[in-house]
Amino acid sequence: DVLNHTLYAVQYIAPDITLRLAALLHDAGKPVAYEKSGNMHYHEVYSEELAQTLLSRYNFGNKTKATVSRLCRAHMFDTSGTARQITRRKFILRNQDIFEELCALMQADFSACKNDLSLAPTVKRLREERENMVRLGVPFSPSELALSATQLTDLGFQGKEIGDTLAFLWGECVLHPESNSP
């Protein structure tokens, strides 16, 4: 039952207002998902929308609203353990500013489902991938590329072409960090 699961998730997460709100709202979209489709698939999308609405109604700050909403939306990532390496890496990069909070929510969700305090498999996979990325020297932003915008300008690149090229190279180096060399 969603209510008991939610209460356990709140209990299992650290006593931080943003984390507690995320734990409280992470499955709020399940009734909406069930009403629309007869199952709980994509409930995280509805949870994100409900979090935005409720937190706005109660005058929470923009940062809290944005973080809680993102946590609700992302908490179901790769629960089946089938995401490819590049998908996991892009997810980590896209959520690096909330990575620890996201792992905490995923852990609380797992523990609340199974009444099991062991490390959640999804959290384990994400942490291992992140550690692997650091070890291999994966650039966590385009600014960590060996090639700079100035160097591209010197090579004759202009305007939007520079940003597009850096974005492309960053994507390649995320998967093949050994390519990030001068």
C-alpha cells in the first residue's frame, strides 16, 4: 500500500527537509498513473508534477521545488538493472548536482519496499559507475575537455559551431574517456 510505503520511505531517509519532502511525494503520482492507465508505470512523471504543484501551493522556494521535483522524477531510474553504461553515465552527469540526494531517495524507496536496509542494487550500480568514471577520467563537464573553445576558434570554428563541437566531443569522451587528450 502506497501510504505505508511512503511513511517508511520518510522514516528511512535522512532528516533533511528536501529529502523528507521527496520521500513523501516520490510516489504521489501512483493513483493518477493507475487511474489513467490501470498500472503504476510512469508514476514518477505524475509525482514530479504533483510535487511542483503542492510545493508551489505551500510557498516553498524555487530551489526546493526544483530539487524535490527532479528527485521524484528520477527515483525510478534503472530499477531493473538493464540500463547500458552510456545511459547510466549520462544519467549521472545530468543529475550530478543532486547525485547524493538521489541515491538517498532511491535507497529509502528500496528499503521501504522490502523493509531491507541493505544497499539498494540501483544505488550500488550508480555509485560504482560514478567511481569508475572518476577513476577513468571521464570529463564531468565540457570545461574538463582537453580541447577548449579558444583552441577551436584558433582552428577556424565560429559561433554555435564551437558549442556544438564541444558538446559532441564531451559526449564522445563520456563513453571513451581515453579520447580526451590534447
